[in-house]
Amino acid sequence: MSKPDDQQPNYIDCYRAEFPASNPQSAALYAQMLAPVFDFEVPSFAQASPFFARSEIYGLPDLTVSRVQSGASRFVRSIKTIARHGMDQILVVCYTRGSFMMTTGGMARRVEAGALAFMDMSQEIIIEADEVENVSLAVSRRKLEMLVPFLDDAHGFVREPGPLSSVMLGMMEGVMAEGPAMSVVDAGGVAGAIIQLAAACLEPLSHHQVAASSGRNAVSLALIKAAIERRLLEPALSPQALLDEFGITRSTLYRLFEPLGGVSAYITERRLHYAFRRIADAVQPSFRISQLAFELGFSHPSAFTRAFRDLFGLSPSAVRALAAQSKMQEMQLMASPDYLQYFSPISPVLSEAPVAAQ
């Protein structure tokens, strides 16, 4: 009988997908693979060129590391995309060659090679590139938000090339170099280190918040926003509840949240974003939308539906229907032999035993 120490370790899942330029269907198949994350298309200026894509995907606890090379690409994540494919993750993209255009909140900026671009998958974004050669990280929001008090401000944040971003990129590339031979046990420690590095890269967000206010007010804003996130499911959460908790004056509270549209509006928006992510997550246990509305402090489900539609342009039931429909389509797609032929597992490279000296 073998001892536990003699048992073979379980390794992390590593896959390669290749869509060759010789296949006229490569762009369409690549779009299907990316559908849970982005709506993909080949830009008009590159339509005449054969499209190709190569991807490697490495799954660790609470995060995924991937590498992509492809022709010219346009990636869009709209409200409908988010509704169809709820993802409660933060994406970190680093181009190892070239650059790309990133549009968030209607503002476009060019991101150069070596910089780390952070993207909140619960918000809209557009990415365009003449060619793609990048490494990316998708990390669980719940893991990062425990370390980053202003995580909502991370959408569209760019950490310029420097020592910290280089170390972060090195960790991601290290996962891909060692991944096929990485045990699940070791992967937990590696994932934890990467999440800590990602949080460190977002440290300027806290400095920005401090610079926006001064002294006690800056600290109070951070603490109050954290308290709001912690208490979103408390129907009693209100400006008065925050005044009671923090012992500040009403004028101070209102002044802190004035740039954010007011404290009541901020609470409502945070609750609606929470609701959107929960409704769009097709793996969530079944629940009644009306019950969620009451949990989030809305006086009536109709008031919740109106506020939800005003913010997202879709009703809660429409978001749920899109998420359920998409889940079924993905299951059918992943079971298709025509699709699976483009995927293959990445196995560890076994070194040959050294030859004894004669």
C-alpha cells in the first residue's frame, strides 16, 4: 500500500488553443472562445488579412494567467456582454510588444508595452490593437477587494512600466514557464503572491484619494466607502446610519460625497452594481429578484427595477434571461467536437535522466 507522500500530485489545468491563418473560420471560432469575456471582431482595416490566434491558459486558485498572440483585434465588453456573461473578476493586461488603445468611460488612451492595464469586468470597455502579443491575469474580485479599498476606481487604471510592474509581469511569465509542472498545492501559494502584487500595483489609487481631500476627511472617505461595501445588504444602511457609525456632522458627510453625486446616490449605485453582478452570475443559487430588492433596501421591487433599468438600460429579469441563455450556449459549444479540436492540454516537459559517466 502506497504512502500518501508517494502519491502523484495534482497539477493545475493548462490548455493551448490555436486558430491557424489557413482556416477561414479562425476569427469566428476565436470569437466564440472569447465570448464569455469580450465581443470580438477583426477591425475593418485588417479584414483582407488572414486571421490567426494562439492562446495559452493556466488555471490557479482564484486567478487565471494567459498568453495571447493574434492578428489585429477589437474587443468590446458592453452592458449586454456583461449581462450575458457575468464575471466577477478584475483583468490585468500587459502587452509584451506593441501597444493598444483602451476606452473606458468614453475616454480613450494608448497603453504601451510593459504597462499593466486594470479592467473591471463588471464595467464597459473597448480594446483595439493592430496586433496582439500580451500576457493577462484574471483575478477574483473578492480576493482583491479585501486588499484594495478603492477597487472600483481600478477600472482603466494603468501602472506604467517600472520595477513593480516588471516583477508582476515576471510572476505571470513564471506561472506559464512552470505551470504544467505546478501542483495545485504550490499554485495556492503562487496565486496568493500574485494577488498581493496586483494589490501593490494599485496602491496609487489610495494616494489619489488622499490627494483629493486632506487630513481627517481623506481617511473618513476611505472608511465610509469601505463601510458602505460591507453593509450593502443591510436595508437600514442610510446617510443617518453612517452619521451614527462615524460620529461626523451631516455637512462633513455630504461634502465628502459631493464629487460622487451625493451619499444617497452613491449607496444606491453601489447596491445596483452589486445586484447586477449577482443577477448576471449564472452559477448563483436561484433567488427571487423581489427578495434581492428588499435585501438592498428598496421599498418595492418596482422601484428597484426602475433604478436598475435607468443605470444599466436593461431590466433585472432581462439580465437574468441573458445570463441563463448564454450559459446553455456555452455548455453546448464546449461539448462540440468541432470546437474542441482547437484545444489541447499543455503537459510538463520531462527532462531526460542524466547519463552516468563511463
